[in-house]
Amino acid sequence: MKLVLLLAKAALLMSLGLLAGLHFCTVTSGCSVHVQQPTSFVIWLQIVGMGGIGESLLLVAFCGSCTFLTTISLSAIATNGAMKGGGPYYLIGRALGPEVGVSIGLCFFLGNAVAGALYVLGAVETFLNAVPSAGIFKETVTRVNGTEVAQPIASPSLHDLQIYGIVVTIILCFIVFGGVKMINRVAPAFLVAVLFSLFCIFIGILLARKDHPAAGITGLSLESFKENWSSDYQTTNNAGIPDPDGKIYWNFNALVGLFFPAVTGIMAGSNRSASLKDTQRSIPVGTLAATLTTTGLYLISVLFFGALATREKLLTDRLLTATIAWPFPAIIYIGIILSTLGAALQSLTGAPRLLAAIANDDILPVLNYFKVADGNEPHIATFFTAFLCIGCVVIGNLDLITPTITMFYLLCYAGVNLSCFLLDLLDAPSWRPRWKFHHWSLSLVGALLCIVIMFLISWAFTVVSLALASLIYYYVSIKGKAGDWGDGFKSAYFQLALRSLRSLGADQVHPKNWYPIPLVYCRPWGKLPENVPCHPKLADFANCMKKKGRGMSIFLSIMDGDYHECAEDAKIACKQLSTYIDYKQCEGVAEIVVAPSMTEGFRGIVQTMGLGNLKPNMVIMRYPEIWRRENLTEIPASFVGIINDCIVANKAVVIVKGLDEWPNEYQRQYGSIDLYWIVRDGGLMLLLSQLLLTKESFESCKIQVFCIAEEDSDAEELKADVRKFLYDLRMQAEVIVISMKSWDAQAEQQDESFEAFTGAQQRISNYLARIKENAHREGTALMADGKPVVVNEQQVEKFLYTTLKLNSTILKYSRMAAVVLVSLPPPPVNHPAYFYMEYMDLLVENVPRLLIVRGYRRDVVTLFT
């Protein structure tokens, strides 16, 4: 209970703006109005005198609604779990993410630090007004023109404000350095002074009579109430006194800017959240009690002052509150000084803790100097806050800074409301606040009110404040360390992804909406260094499969072994692979699968990976160029098994030969991208060539499409058809038709690939002889890779000759190409995997950079808009 009362005192000190204003500035039409008298009652005199009782009540209700709705949002978030130090920063950061939290938190810190200087200057100015002889330098005198009040208004010297302000700031800093216990001992003295001053003022109002204690004071009069009900906006001079020649014109927007700083204390309790024993009880009770109490006092004050004196008296008598106070005016000066010093103390107490909380989250390395251990006082942050405060005191005239401070407060309040709005709207299972009186619509209205008030006060200062917050946000997003706080945006992304996935359904994706989702098989045919979980060029190639970074890649690695034994190792490997993907700046996710063998692991992945239409539609892997050199006899069966699994699962396949020489984004390529379009693949090969052109490394290349015609007579017709097809697809490419006679087993081959051809023939013959010998010895049918095979030697020769002819054609026309794309022939049924590897080796022979592509049973390009 003691903590609740203490928090109520803290919030009350900040929110009782009735006696704690200083240099409240308002901006209208680009002009700044400096209110000389530092009491908030002077603000009421100005507001009631200009806006009348009716609009003043509307003003209080308008601004009070903003803070009341913000208090409701604050109470809901603060009661949704344990709360550490940082107050509104902690709440906003955990709801809207570290970037938003830090940007608004730093702005709120600056607002609190500079507000401390404003309160100090207010106390000093009040003291010098009460005791003019204490001034060291000559006062400034403002003559009042155009009114019946003849006395001049004296203002303390700027140098006096600076000297006394520095001294007072240092004294307050010593109190803050003493810690929370010392602050708690001092705070009740300020609260008592505020309450006693209010008591004296209201007693004075009740005892006032016509022209007593001064002319123009009518006492609580119905006639004065009627006269002051309507508004009477006028021009004033810089002292706020009506002057026909004044340059400042007042309106309702100006009054909003003048009054709103009086309601900016609702975060005083949450700023000290680290010092509270039970934040879930103290913050809602203390903050809401302070908000309702001050709003009620403001409404009563409007009614009382509207009925107390004539409009001219309200606008011209700067000391009216002291004049009517009971029993004598000096009490009001003391109350003003103590209340403003209490408000300054709260600012100097909350701001360092806010900065230390931001530093402790370790988001910005530049703030590491302000870190503080749990339970310790933030001395370095306090010293830095005092330095800022003293710097602002030295400036003295803060007319240009004050509206920005108000914007920072409003920005913070908007952040709190948006946080509650997002959490309430998403309604995640973890959202279970103890404070039940909340709704997302109320939070949304509160956020909109904050934005509206910002623009009402000054659109220019609103833009400046938003620009500063945006710069901090941008800096944090670049330099800050990533932190996962389970914020509302992550929850929103998750729910949006679920809804989008459901809306996609399981129907076939239209070609216009087709995106490549590659499953990148990271396991190399060979070994990589231990600290490299994926071939470096695979990530570069995966980026080439996206247009302007749109799309997602899934990087897969299979770990041989038992799942129960290798589960922890798989988690570590997945984290390493994910880190490596981020290092290569490739948008994708990492997956590690534990399986008894690579074949079983891949077969399970290709069937189950993804949800609905968000499944990998393309498998990318490296061509196993080293299988014969390293005598890796298990590779042919695994390689053919992967291709067959992709065909059965209807996945496209892209096999990269020459991956070690694949260019990165800084290696510009010249020449051509050559396509050998042999079989219909749904346009995948054409689409991949267009995606390559969007990358800087290939943008200087041109596309050449090679088509194979069986007879010479078909060449021109085929060329015209392909050109028309490419034109309809909006693809620019040169079409080249090659006439290839039907296969002739006796055709003479005299090119550089013929040596590889004869070598493949010899190796296939030797392999066939071995399996025949094994079958004869065991008395079984021909077996290879543990399966029965049927070998037609004439068909094997045909495959070899066809592959040789295609390889010779590629070497003849595309020797200087930047990259060659060729259709992937499917593995022949019942042929040994070893034979297929020999066919493929012959196809890629002497071709430095080759993409072997197989489409699937869906079109990925369309002729129609």
C-alpha cells in the first residue's frame, strides 16, 4: 500500500500542472508565445480569457481524453506480465519491436531531460519574481499597451536565470545521486506544498468578493460566468497581454499547445518501474488516480476562474492567483517553486533510468557506457542527463525546443496506445492483462488523438519530431543488434502468414503468380571445411533465382545417423547454416534433417517440406564432378535417386556444373546466355534466363535460344514459331535453329569430345561385364544398385551418341557463352545409375559453366496479361 501511495504521489506531482508550468510555448502561424508568469494558473487565466468557459471545458475534455485513453492502454500493457526498468520504453519495445522502442524511448528521454531544465527555469523565474532583490543583473521590463492596466511587467535577466538555474540543477542532481530512498524522503515535501497551495487558492476564490481584493475581481458571479462563457480570441504581444498591435493571434489550436504540457506527467510512475515492488498494481492505480484527479481539478478550475473575474482581468493580471490566495500571496510563490522543483526532480529521476534501461537491452553498442547492474543507481546516465539539463538551462530561452518536447511526449503516448492496439487486436494466447477495462478501439482512438494534437499544435514541429524518431529508427535498424522480444509485429507477421497460407489454398498457382522457391541441397559431392556448412557459391546462385530479392530459399542439409543420437548436433548445425546464410546475405531458412541415409532423408523432405502452395518447387544442387576422380561409387545411385524423387514429386530440378567458377555479384559477365531448348519444360528455362539478366553480373549478356530441328525443311518454320512465342512472352532473345539428322550409329565423330565418348563406351562395357559375371555366378538376373536392371546395348549406344552430338553442338556454338542452359534428360528406366552418370559426364564434358534444367508439369510463364 505504501508503494501505491508513493506512486500516486509521483504521478500526481507530474500531472498536477496547476502549479508546475514554465515557459509553456504554443505555436500558431509560425509564432511562439512566451508566457512570462510560471504558474499553470496563469495558463488558465489565458485559456479561460481567450477561449471562454465553453471552449476551455472542451479543451480539457479533449486533452484529458487523450491522457485517459493512454492511461488505460498503459495499465493494460503494464499488467500483462512482469515489467523491468524503462517504463514506456520497455512496454513499447516489447510490443512494437526494438527499433520502434529505442527510437521512441530516446525521444522520450530527451523530452524528460529538457523538461527538467524547463521546470528548473520555472522555479528560478518564480523565485526572482517573488524576490527581485535577489537578481544579480538588471531586469527586463515589458510595457503594456492598449489596456487599462498601466503597470509594466518585469522579467528576470537571462543571466540570472542561467546562474541560479545551474546551481539549482546541481543541487537536484545531488539528490538524485542519493538514490531512490533519498528521493522518496524528499517527494512528500513537494506534494504537501502543492496540495497546500491548491487549498489556499481555492479558499481565496471562495472568499473573494466584488473588487476585493482587487478591481475586476467579482467573486463567484453568475454574471461573470455568462460573460466569460463564449470565446474572444485576440492578438497579444510577447508577454501574452492583449495588444491591438500585437503580432500573435490566438485560436483553439494555440490553446491546445499552451495547455497540453500540463497533462504530460502520466508516465512518472512507469518511469520508475524498476523501483516498484508490484508494477502490475502500482502503475494502474497510481497513474489512473492521478489522471482522474488532475482532470477533475482542471474542470473545476475552468468553472471557478470563469466566474471569478472579468475577461480583461483574466487576460491582464499576471499575478491574479497570488492576489486572491488566502491568507497571503507568498504561499503561492512557495508552492510554485516547490512544485516545479518536484517536477524537475521527477524528470531528473526518470530520464536516467530510461536511458539505462535502453542501454541494458544491448541494442545500440554506443549506449554501453550507460549500462547499470540490477539494483544499482544509473550514475553515469544521471550525470549525462544533468549535463543535458544544464546545457538547456544555459540556453535560457527554450521557446523553440519546448514544442518539440511536447511532441516527444505525444509520440510516446501514441506508441503506448499503438502497442495496446496491436496486442489487443492480435489477441495472442500470451495476452492476458490483469487490467480488464481495455479494448483495441479505445487504444486506436487514443493514438489518433495523439497524432491530431501533434498537428494541431504545430505541423512543422510534428514533422521535425517524426523525422528525428525516423532517423533514430533507421540508425537502430542498421547499427543495432537484433533482439527477439516476442513483439507484436512478429505475432502480426505470423498471423498474416497463416491467413495468407490459407487464402492460397492448395490449388495450382497461376503462372503470373509463380515464384521460384528453391530447395538448395547443401550437401556437396565431396567435403567442405568444417566451418563452412554450405558451398559458398550455392548461396550466390540461389540469389540469382530471385527477382529483386523476392522469394525464399530453403537450404537443406542431411545428416546421416540416428535421430535420437544426433538431434543436438543437428540443432547446432542448423544454427551454423542459418548464420552462414545471413552472412551471405541470402534470404532463406536453414533445415537440417537426420536420416539413416541421404536418399531416405531427401525422399522424406521432398514429400513433406512446406505447407499448401508454400512448398519448394525447385531443387538446386551441385553437379558431382568429382565422383570418378575420388572413386565415390555411391554417388551415381544417390544422384539418380534424387532426380527420380524430384520427377515423382513434380519438382523442377536445376543442376549447376562449374559451381566453383560461378560469378558473385561483383564479377560482371559478358557474352551470351545460351539455351538449348530440347524438351517442353513449362518455360522454366526461359524464366531462369530472364532472372539471370536481372542480376548485375549478367545484365550485360544477351540471350540466345538454340532449337533442334530434325530436318532442314523444318528449320525456318520452327524459327518463326519460337520467335512468335518469345515475343508473346515479352522476352528478347536471338533464335538459332540447328538441323540435326536422325541418329546414325555409324556416324563418324572427329571432335574433341570423341575421346571422352570412347572412354565412356569402354567404362560402360567393363561395368556391364562385371554385373553379368556377378549375375552368372549367383544365378540371378542382372542387378545394379540393389535393383534388377534390363540392359539394351544398342539403346545404350544411342544414348551415348545423342549425348555426344549435343555436347559437340554446345562446344561449337557456345564455347564463349557466360552460361549455358540445357534440358536435363530423365534417367532411363531400368538402366543402371552408373550408365546415367556416364551419359551426364559426356554431356557436360569441356563445358565450363552449365545449368542442367528440368521443368515440371506446370507452366511458369504465360502469354496473357
